[in-house]
Amino acid sequence: MGVLSFVFSSSLGRKLIMAVTGISLIAFLVVHCAINATVFFNDGGETFNVAAEFMGHNWFIRAAEIGLFVGLLWHIVQGIWLTFDNQKRRKAKYGANAGNANSKWYSRSMGLLGSIILIFLVMHLKHFWVVSRFGLPHELGHLEYASGAHLENLYIEMINVFQNPVAVIVYVLGCIGLGYHLLHGFGSAFQTLGISHKSYTPIINSIGVAFSIIVPLTFALIPVVMHLGLIK
Amino acid sequence: MGNTMNINLKVWRQQNENTQGHFEEHKVQASPDMSFLEMFDVLNEQLIEDGKDPIAFDHDCREGICGMCSMVINGRPHGPKGGVTTCQLHMRSFQDGDTVVVEPWRANAFPVIKDLSVNRSAFDRIIASGGYVSVNTGNAVDANSILIPKEVADTAFEAATCIGCGACVSACKNASAMLFVGAKVTQLSMLPQGQSERESRVVAMVDQMDAEGFGACTNTGACAAECPKQIPLSVIANLNREYYRAKLNGK
């Protein structure tokens, strides 16, 4: 490792890891959101199932998935550790607090927002990832389309899961948590990487705000419209 | 002068680093034209006349350039006004009858010496670790013998206005010193005079910052919002850049 050991030992190195893994997860969200949005074609899930088939069986995607999980776990474990470590840096607390006067609540609550996302994520992986990869607790059904395609029907799994109003509520709350987490995290990652200049930082921040609204909103709409039976 | 204001103060009293502190309530009659520190002078005169222990607080120049005054007022370092130090905050920023809570900077790295006075030697040790430039001895060189583009000089000067008061640390939820270190590294790394130690400096200063027990930066921006000299958050991005560059070069 030599000089690169700073990513473990220095506060700036750990910050760099949070930013790099965070941006990787943002890149993942782009793909995930684009594929999920195909359910809005309302074509009985054909486009979605074709995409799911590709994502599930393409060797490059499967290899990238390992990287995704490593990055995700690193982001989670280090995030939790950093949250507690940072709290210890001020043992004597202030008697009067005016945090909202100098910063946004969500920028000070990344640990809490991340925990909400983590709870959602455990449920989410159990609902779809474990079922589609390992066939647990049951195998996915198959579906023959008019085009002749014979596909695993992950789409019907979504329809089934979102019949449960509790699942819909947890998914919507998870997406709200994700939205606020991104609202700080997107711009913060670029600042940490040192990508900051008065000419383009406002553009990055605007893209960050748009991303933090559009992506979680798209995700949150799916359980809602499926529960209401607007797409079948 | 004419009108006086009645201020209810809740002030932090603490004998030393090793004892528990507590809030103590005082009533002070102040003029709206007094500075916040002058109001404390009035209170301390009263306390001395009553045979009580006056409240310890740091101050020196009282014109906003020395960085000694350090009070957290109603939860905000240097009080409710932006871009001013406590000494330049006036009582007209408060209303007659207000209750004002005054506390010291709170951070493990800034232990309380007494009452509102904290030990900021950690900043001195960070500066000593790398916040300097090497110069030749002998006669002073001509002021313009090294040409510096105006834009570079301006950015370096903007960072150099940091007075090292520690408001950034006190405002940060993580008690991080990144704005302070960012300002010093930016100032010195931009100028030709600072190039010889450019890479060793940033690594040494960050190592010392970590060793002093400051927290890690999470980019909330509270530091820059409370900085009395309005040092921008971009100095932290620059510190990150300088640090990674030094690391990539094997420093």
C-alpha cells in the first residue's frame, strides 16, 4: 500500500472513500432508475423483464455487481463509523443550538438518513434481489410474450409485493430518505474530490438538486401506481 | 446613549479543564452602542464590586483582526451577525429584555481554560507543523521582485484573512478544523514563496490536525457560514486537491 494507506489512516482519505463510493452508487442509481422506469410503458412488464434478464445474466454486469456490493458495504460501514467518531469530537455539548442558521438539517443528518435507507435496503434486497438471484423463498415465474420471448417474470414480483400497503409506505419513506441523502451527498462528493470552482460548481449543485428529486420520485411512484393498479 | 437595555445573560462558568461547568444567570444594563465585550466589562466591574469572581473571556485588539474573542452567543460563534467577531458585535443587535446564552467554543481539541476562555494551542501546533515558508536571510528583497498574477494574489489574500479564531471548529457539528487548515494551505500553496514545502506542508498539517482530535469534515458548510472573515468553502476543496496531489506524488 505504501503512501496509499492514507485512505484508511487519514480523515481526508476516509472522506475520499465516502465520496468515491457515493459517486459509484449515484452511477448505479442512474441505471437502476432507468430500468425501473420502463414499467411506465405499461406493456405488461415486457421491456422491464427483458432489461432484468440482461442485468441478471450479463457477465460484465454480474462482475460489476460484486464491485457495487463492496462499495456499498464500505460506504455503510465507514459512514456509521464516521458518524459515531465525529460525535465524540465534542464531548461537552452546547446549551443553545442554532444549527439551522448556518447549515441544512439534512447535511447534518447524513447518518440518520443513511440508516433509513439501510432499513429500506434490507427489505428491498429481500423482496427482489434474493428472489431473482437465489430463487428464495420462491423461484420467479416465467412468462411467454407475444414476441416469443420467454422471460423470468420479475415484474409480477413487483406487482405482488406492492399489493401490501406497508411495503408501499416503507418504499416511499426509503425514497424520501434517499432524496435528502442525495441532496447533500451529490454536491458534497464533488467538493470532497476537490472538484470545485465558481464557474462550474453551481452547475454541479443544480444537477445534484434535480437528480435528488427526479430519481427518488421515479422510484417512489412505482410502488404507488402499482398499488393503485394504475399499471398492471 | 440615553436609552439603556436590560439583558438577561446565561453565562457558562467553569473553573478549569478538569471541573464540570454550569450556566450562571446575570442581569446587565447595557447601552445599545456598547460592543458585546464592553457589556461583559460592565458585568465584570459589577462582579468585582460585589466581591465575586469576574468572568474570564479572551480578547485583545477589539477591532476584529486578532482572532482572540471566542464566544458562542445563542448557539452561534461570534453571535447572530454574519462576518463579524464578538468584539465588533454591538448590543443594538439585541432587544431590550432579551435572554442571551453565552458559551465557550466547545470541542475536545479546545479544552476550557476558564469560563469562556479556551486553549487554542492545537491551531498553533498545526501551524508549526507546516504553516510556514522558507526564506533567505539577509536584506529584505524588493517587494515586486517575484511576480504574482493579480488573480492568484487575490485568492491567496482572501484565504490569508483567516484570523485563526476557531469559529469554524465551534460551528461544525464534528468540531472539524478543515476551514482553518484549508485557508492556511490555500494561502501558502498558491504563492511562489510557498512552493518548496507545498507537498510536505499539506501532509504535515493534515496529520497534525488529525492528531489534535478534530473531527472529520462532512461538508455541512456551517464553518464558512459562521466565519467572521467569510473564508469560502472552496478552500476546503483546495485542501483536498493539494492533499491528494501530495499523496499521489508519494509524500
